[in-house]
Amino acid sequence: MADPTLAEPAGFRTIGQLAERCGHYCWLENRLFALTGSWASAPAAPAASTEPAVASGSHGSVEAEVRVVCSEMSSWHGFVAGAWWDRLPVRAGVDAGALVVPPAGPIGQALDLLEGEESLLGAFAALVGQVLPALLAAYDEEYLHASAASEAPVHALLDLVRPRVRQEIGRGQELVGHEGVGGAGPSHEAAKLGDMTGRLQRLLGVGGAIFPVVRAS
């Protein structure tokens, strides 16, 4: 895959277009801040009596670690939301708050779906497997547009956030694993992980794009 930092900018954007995009990112990061914060502070669900004791213990240990990670993620995404807010235009007649709205497309529905999921591990797995990769792809695409000269504040923020999103994805995927929760193997909980991930895949579509890719003519 080509390094997006070596590519040419995709085209000129007006101040209004850039402001709209910053508002979308501010909204999205605010949702991630609230969502991960709620997961970090929610009471632990009682273990199902039908699960073997060793599996329940393993799930509980992973769930506790997921909550710690979610607490860290919430703090970070709150900071990033504030940074995008700081990049909204300060001009007469422009209501910056009115720009902080969800982008067109399914990402709002995807976050609503995660918010309503009862299984913390299922929701977290879908976040790190579907939503955060889509966010990273959007930020990488944004980097192609952001001119280091005319959009320096945006460019600098993208330099900061892109490596962190990659780190969150890697750490989260290590936690949920590929063979079931916490290495417990196939289980009812593992089935929940796959179900939520599949639902998000169908909602976000192939590639999980948050924004449509617009190419310069």
C-alpha cells in the first residue's frame, strides 16, 4: 500500500468545505469519547450460569482489561474532539456549533448500534474491528487533502491522531483475539463478537468508508 504521506494533495478545498469536515470529525470523536466512557464505567454484567467456570473467569478478566482500555480511549477521544473544535472557523456570522453534526452515511447508525449492544466484548470487538479502521481510513484520506501550508493546523492534528488510532486498533484486536474471547476458544461470547462485527460490516459496507471518496476532476 502506498504511503499516504508521499502522495500529492487531492485538490483545493474552500474554507467552508474544510470547516464542514472538521465539524464532522468533532462530532465523531465526541461520540467515541462518550461511547467508550460509558463502557469504562458501566457495571459488569453477571456471568452466565451455563458458561464453564474457567471460561467465565477468562471472559471476566478480558472484560476488566477492556474497561481499562476504554477509559484510556475515552480520555484520548475527548481530547481529539476538543482539538477538532479548536480548528473550526471563528468568523462573524458563522456558528461553529452548527457544524458539529454527523456526516452523511451510516456511521451514526453504526455508533447507535454499538451503544445499544448489551455485550461489552461484542461491542468493543466491533469498534476495533470495524469502526476504528474506518476512522483511520478517513484520516489517511484526509491527510491526502490537507496541505501542510494552507491547512497546517489540520495537518498537524492528523500527524498526531493517525498513529494513535493504529495503536488502538492493534491493542484492541489483541484483547479480543481471533479464536474467541481471551483465548477461551469458541463460546457463546465469541458468537456475539462475530454477530456484532457482521452487522457492522453490512451497515458500513465494503471498506467501511465513513465519507465518500471524492476525487478532483
